[in-house]
Amino acid sequence: MKQLLKTLTETFGPSGYEDAVRDLILKEVKPLADEIRVDALGNLIARKKPLKGAKSPKRIMLAAHMDEIGVIASHIDKKGFVRFSNIGGTFGRYTLGARVRFLNGVKGVVGYDRLEQINDLLPINKMYIDVGATSKADCPVKVGDVAVFEQAFTEMGERIAAKSLDDRAGVAVLIETLRGIKSTQNDLYFVFTTQEEVGSHGAGTAAYGIDPDLGIAVDVTPTGDTPASLKMVMELGKGPCIKIRDAFMLADPRMVTWMIQTAEKAKIPYQREVLLVGSSDAREIQVARAGVIAGAVSIPVRYVHSASEMVDYRDLKNSVKLLIALLGKDASL
Ligand code: CO
Ligand code: ZN
């Protein structure tokens, strides 16, 4: 899974431009799935059918988003400096000084107009991308071109730092889960979604199309384990987090109970997640059509939405174990 994660995180895929990521995933899931399709929003849907003779199989939708945060060029000045806006939650403090890469391969460095106070808030509308151009005419970027952070995948013992671990970590976990499930009593839809970072649009339309009984998002969750972080219990290395609440959603208590009991029975470490900021695809799945029983398995991550997000590799492996334990058997909730 590590090599797969490296390739996934080093691939370009801001919201709406998930094509390269989808191609990679397609190669992995093709031999594992019974049916594959791509819908109008670009979601990749891989179905694993229930065993013949399974009585009243439940339709379960799993979702991990392919897209990552990024930036979009909005103006180019006569010296060739590129002004930009955010795609999703791109924060100034993480963007200044970063390197970015555009879809056409052009690279740039993010600078700031003029720092009066070194500790000022850093709004991105005072930033620009320097792509090495000297004029508007020789600037290789057009208005509307999109870019993501440029950053290498780095291993630090069990910890991994990379861009877009939100949510390529979830993508890798879903692929490995599909690989690990030999047979199932359920009708499983592994959905690699688009446009999560701009409002979970892909998950919403995919859930409408699939009409699942149960929905589980596999995404990352920020932790409370760094100096002076928010008071949250989630930590790196302590296992997958079972979502109870985040800023925009209450996970279904039946889903929470099912996940906790399954983890305890299988002796898989897990954490209880109450997240104070952000949400996931589970929110859109929960309110799709007439409503879906939904929850999430979250991988703890530090420095979310920076160019160097960090996970503990053991949490990914335990997330795969938990999902296999949940999905292989009868979904009894
Ligand atoms: Co995110
Ligand atoms: Zn995410």
C-alpha cells in the first residue's frame, strides 16, 4: 500500500480535475471489481456484488475523495505574476512560500506583496505565484489554470509526510479494502468521489444514483496531538477514528455502535472522533434522497491542507482491517 500511496499523493488532482488520479485508481480496481463505471461528475464507482444466495444484501456505499485542495489563476499582471484564488480550504499560512505545479506542468513559487509584520495574518489575495516569467506575454499560465502543491512523499519511520494525504490516504485504504474482501454478503459500491473539497458534490450525486442503505466515508480527520492544538482526542498511531460528530454532521448512532462493536470484537484499535472543524462526504450521503444511515472511518492526520500532511502508516493498515471486518460479513445494524 505504501508504494500506491506514494504514487497517489504525487499525482495532480485538484477538485474538478481528478482525471489523473482516477486513471491510477481504475488500473488498481479493474481486476478486483464486478462492475465499474464513471458518472457525469467523474466519480469512479466500483461494485463488488454479494455472494450468490446472500439473503437481502444491503447496499453499502463507501466513499473516498480523489480531489485535493489547490489554487486557480485569476489574473496575470504585466510582469507575469499570477494572482490566484483558492480551490477548497487553501490557507494562507500554508501557502506562502510553497511551490505549486499547474496541470500543464508549469511550476511556481508563492510570494507575498509586502510583509509589514512578520506574524501578520496571510490572506491569499495578497499573494502571487512567480512562475519565472518576466511579462504577461511570456507567462505560461492562463486565467483559469489550476495548480496544487508540489511536494515529495517522505517517510519518517512509521510516519509519512506528503501532500494530498487528504484524501489519497482514504483512497489507498479503500483500494486495499476492496483487494482484501474475497466475498461479501453485501452489495458494495466503492466510490472514488470528486469535488469533496468544494462541497462534496460528487458524493451527493453518486449517493443519489446508488441509493444506498448505508454510507461510509473514508477520509482524514485533524488531530489534537500537537502543541497547543484544539482539545480533541484524536492522535496519530492510535488507530482509525470512528466519527461521532464533526462540524456539519452527526453520524448515525446505529452506525457508530456497529463500528465500535466490530472493532472491539476484532481487536482492532480505534478512536472516538468528535471533530470541531470540517466534515466529509458522509454528510452529503446522509442527506441524499430520503436519507441514508451514514458514518465515517477517519484516518488521523496532522497539518491538514498543508503541503506536508502527516499520517501514521499503522493507522492506514488498521483502517483497512476495520473496513474488511465491517463489510465482509452481514451488515447487522
Ligand atoms: Co480536505
Ligand atoms: Zn478530505
